Amino acid sequence: MRPQNTRARAALGMGALGTAMLAAGSAAAQAPTAAPAPAATPAVAKADASLRIDKRRLNVRTGRRAVVRGTLKPAAAGRVVRLERLGAKGWRAIDKARTADGGRFTLRFRSRRVDTAKVRVRFAGDGRASAVRRRIGRLNVYRPALASWYGPGLYGNRLGCGGTLNAGTIGVAHKSLPCGSRVVLRKGGRVVRARVIDRGPYVGAREFDLTQATKQRLGFGSTGTVLVAH
């Protein structure tokens, strides 16, 4: 009778094992299936932006407005465009405007002091268009100054800031501006960039003395008023 008891116990063990396996399979079948990870959204390619300058007025007297008009492409309203000036600490915005329909914009700047600096127009970019910047020249804010000229009879003489005066020397004399200071002179439609190379003038109310070469390039007469930026 003992062999029969052994077979009975084995059958009971197999039955318990089968029941456990069926229960596990049923639980696995009822477990919720994990949701698939969402597909990555493809990056939207930005259009290459471009700046077209339609008008610029960068040579102005103190108190008057410099104006830059242009178009930003691709055309869209509401984009911010900046006019920036290059100074000792880098580029700084001096005006900003939003584009109108068609991408058109107008930037303005008014200075009450003399100035000369490089300027540019910049768009920082957005979700649909890339950043772009464009240098547009030099902003010159002038004031009138009384000037004269010198040269013949003094060639070969030492200059107050070092060096020797000759017939081809471009520069100006001034009583107090630091030696080497850059000045922009304007007479009519002519513009000459020069440096302070000498001291003077010491006659009357004249503020600048132009070398003969500077006078000739500027189309200046003997004594009179020139526009100066520095």
C-alpha cells in the first residue's frame, strides 16, 4: 500500500504546481500593456534671414535724427530689429523697432553730442528664422567748428604730437584733444577722417588748424566753418 500513497502524493504535488502556473499565466495576461514612448518631434528647420537696407542717413548734426530703413526677409510682422553702435564695451543697442507687413522696418537715433562710431542692424532670430546682422557704415554726429589751415613755410618742422610736417601730412591741430584722437571733418559733400597731430591754433576763436593736404581733400578755403565729429 505504501507505493500507492507515494503516487498519490506526487499527483497532488503536480496538481498544485499546475494550478500555480495557470494562475501566473492568467495574471500575466491580465497585466496592462505599457504604452509605447511617443515619437520625437522632428526639429523645424529655420529659414535663413536676410537684411536689405533701403535708406540710411548716418551723417547728421547734433540734435537731428539718423535714420535707417530696410526690409527683413522672410517677411513677417512683429519681429524685433535693432540698431547697434560699437563702443569701448562692444555693441550696444541705440534703437529697436518691430517689422511691419512685408518685413519693413525704420530705425531712428538722435544724439545731442558729437559722435563717430561703426553701426550695424541686427535681428536676433526666432523660432522660424535664423539670426542675421549687417554693418551699415559709420554714424557721424557733427557740430560746427571754426577752422583755418597751415603748412607752407613750416614743412620740416616738428609736430606737437611727434613726427614732422610735410606737404602730404593728413591731420589737424587742436589745443586740447588728446594726440591721436580721430576726428571726422565734413564740408559740403566731402568727408575726411584725420587725427590730432599738432597743437593750435592760437589765433582768434579758431578751434582747428587743418594741414594743407587735409584742406585740399576737404575742399576748404582759408578760414571758415567745418562740421566736426569726434
